[in-house]
Amino acid sequence: MKETIAAVDLFCGAGGLTKGLEKVGVDVRLGVDIDPTCAYPYEANNEARFLLKPVERVSAPELLEALNGAPYRLLAGCAPCQPFSTYSQGKDKSSDHRWHLLRQFARLVRETEPELVTMENVPRLAEQDIFDEFVAKLRRLKFHVSYRTVHCADYGVPQQRQRLVLLASRLGPIELIPPTHAQGKHRTVQDAIGKLPPIEAGETHERDPLHQACSLSPINLERIKASVPGGSWRDWDERLVAACHKRSSGKKYSSIYGRMCWDLPAPTLTTQFYNFGSGRYGHPEQDRAISFREGALIQGFPRNYRFFEPGERIGRNELGRLIGNAVPVRLGEVIGRSILKHVGEYG
């Protein structure tokens, strides 16, 4: 099946979706992104070529050249989700250019006329007029469209992550495959990172430069020592509680400064997953936030996935963005299997 479906991955990032699609036999030929930091991990770990270019400037001939000769062509577009995220609630997003990236995706679908389309994003996107506009354009182009919010843990992602997944096809009705992991059979934090060697806050493992944990201030070291898996800052002695959490506006953020639980999926990773104070990102046992390697494993990247060249120095913000913004690899596999099953039925 590898040569049956050729794909282009728009907004490809470090390659999470591409890796998942490739693992099940989809021939991803090109990844497109505006972030130059993505170039090395994308090409070093995948078969596809990387194109550094804003999607507004990407032309149909560039994509058609990559897809040339394939009987079935897939256009994937997981646009940056920040304008639609719950973290953006209450903010004025009208001037954010990312709001219009779906229109650029729709333009490329119209101009390249692929047989298949997929998109992954945050659930709140489905509440926006621009999403309704996107779906309507696909249907005018004679696509059968399905979409729904997916609890990623139901598909083997060791993360309590909710995502909107859209599938569209000109061949016939298309649906995501049924969940693969029942309640009680979800993959856990223990499954994902339990075998990694221990490190301390501020330490990098000698044999794995990605297995590094950020330093903690003296007060945050006290806080994590006072934290229990699944608990919150409400369990601490009063003197450890941050001033912001003593105000009424901060009392609802109970997961900040939390530890993960070994026997549950991890919380949704963001680009700040390596920061103990940014969410429930404390290690279940060790007195530190999870490492970059642990974040990558929770996102489903293989243990040998390379995010930077040997000897290269890359900032923590860049690493956090590469890993935290990725489509979980396992979710990419599920999308790929759904598309392969569909082509087998209608192709």
C-alpha cells in the first residue's frame, strides 16, 4: 500500500503526523512549514522532503509535483491551533493571521484537487464560523466530509488530549476507525516513560541529550517535594502557595504545579510541558518537571527521534515548541489507517 497514497503535510512541524502516516504505509512526500527549526527533525526522521515556506506563498504546482504519479493523493493540514485554543479565550483574535490559515488550506485543496483531505486541530475550532466555511467549501468540491472530537487516549495516545479530526474524500463516505483502547486499557505515563533512567532537576543524562530537565528555584523545589501525584497546590503548606492562587481569579487553576500519575494518561502537553509551573508536568516520583525526552515519548515519537543535529545547541523554547506543537504520532497512525481502510473499500 505504500505507493497507493501520496501525501503532502502542510504545517508539518517536527513531523508527528508524517511519522504516523509513514508508519502505516502512506507515502508522505513533502512537508511544509514556516519554522526553520523544523527542517532538521523533519528530514532526519522521515522520508519526505521539507519545504520552508509560508502556506500563503505555496503554489499548487509545487504540491502537484510532489504528488505526481500517485493514484490517490492526500492533502493534510494541521494549522496552528493557538487562535482557537482554550488558552486564547477572552482574547481578541481578529488580527491574528493564523485565523485565516484554513482559507489557505481550502485554496490549496481547490487548486490541487486531491482525492483525500485530513485535518487535526483543537475541538473549539468546530465552534467557529471559519470552520463551517471550510467544511462547506469541501462539500462544494464534492467531498464527503466527517469530523468529530476524539479523546486521544481511546486510540492509544498516553495523553488526556481532546482533538478535532476531520476526514474528507471524493471517493465516498469516510470515517475514523473505531477506538482501539477501551476505558481501563488506556496507555499510561508509566507505559510511556517508566523505563527512562532517573535524572535530577537541572541535569542532562550523559547518554541522551534530550533527556534533560529544567532547573528549579529553591521555592519550586520545595513545592514539588510537597506535591503528590494527582494532587494540587491546595495540598501545600500556606507559605508555599503562590500569591496568584490566593486571589479568587487563580483558585480555579488547580492543575498548575501538579505531578502526573503513573497509572493514568498524561495531561495534554503544551509547548511549556517542561516547566513545572505551567501545568501538571511534574514527574510522578522525581522532584522535577518531565524532561524533553519524556515529553517526546508521551507525544509518541520513537526513542531515537532526533530533534537537533549532534553538537547543535538548541533553546528550550524551540524544543518545547517542536515537541508540544506536534500531532501525536499514534494519532497520525490512526488517521492513516482510517484513510487506508477507506481507499481499500472505495478505491
